[in-house]
Amino acid sequence: MSQDSIIAASAYRAYGHSVGNKNYRGETMPNWEDLPPAIQVAWQAATKHILFLAEHPDAIPSQLASLEAKWSGWFPLQEMSFPRTGTEIFNDAVRQVKDSRSDDE
């Protein structure tokens, strides 16, 4: 299991504990291993984004929507291919934040 997957699985389990292991419909949440790959990857995107924000606490609110939107192409839910890796998109988002900071200076 990749480091990204380990972090995402831990976040998913923590979320589960915080809601009594019930989903929004009141049904028992499946184990991480039983989630469809698309959902596991979505959790990875969310945790990578949170880690990015933790490393860049000075990101301004106007940048957040743009950064959040970067994840929309990370994993096409209709197909099981990866045109770009999450790392590539993540690195692009980091470059965008750095570029916007240099523009502000």
C-alpha cells in the first residue's frame, strides 16, 4: 500500500469513528479495503490537499477554490486510467501557489 493510500485509509477510519461508522444514509460504512478504487483515490486527493494546506497555512482564501478544482482531473471516475498522476497535479498546484505569491511581491 502506498504512503498516500495509508494516510487516506487512516483519515477514512478516523472519519468513520467520528460518525459511528455510519454513512450519511445511516448505513454501516464499508472497510477501506472494500471501497471502490474511485472512492479510495478521492480520499487520497482530499488528504493530499489537506497536507498541502497544512504545509502552506498562509494560502489565501481566493486561492483555495482554484487549488480545490485542480483535483477534479486527478481521477476520472468513468474510467480506470490515470492521464496525470496525483503527484503531477499536486506539484502543479504547489507551483501555482508559489507563482501567485511571486506575483504579489
